[in-house]
Amino acid sequence: MWSQELVPTLLRTSSQGLTLAFARVVTALVAVVVPTLLVAHSAYVFGAVLALAVVAVVIGQAWIPRLPKARDLQTPPVVADQPTAAVRDA
């Protein structure tokens, strides 16, 4: 969601693709280890999940509101089509 306002339009799909690919790789690597950790030390796993959730909330509450909004950015110029302009002038 944040990439909609952080990344220029021409690079947006590439950055979202890389972000999703990175997230899926990290998730797959964590999924390999978590079952073993749950059997051995389940309290540590739940503590780590809680800590990551707290970090996400802090980032969302402190950093994201300071980013520029799409409405604050410069609007692109509007280019009229040639046939439409010719019809209006006639």
C-alpha cells in the first residue's frame, strides 16, 4: 500500500514485484524453521511474533504519517488529443 505513494509510477510495478518476491522468500525460509522452534521453544516464537507486530505498529504510527501524500505531489500536465482540439476550434 505504501509503495503507491513512495515509488514513481514507471517503477511501481517493478518495486511491488520485488517486494512480493522478497516477502515470499523470507516467508518460505521462516516456514522451514518455525515448526521445529514451536516444538522446542513455543514461547520464544510467540514472543518474536509479538515483537514484530509491535515494531510494525510503531513504524505505522510514527513514520508513515510523515510521508508526502499523493495529493501533495505535483500533478502531471494534461495533454489534449489533436483531433479533439481541432473539433473545438472549428
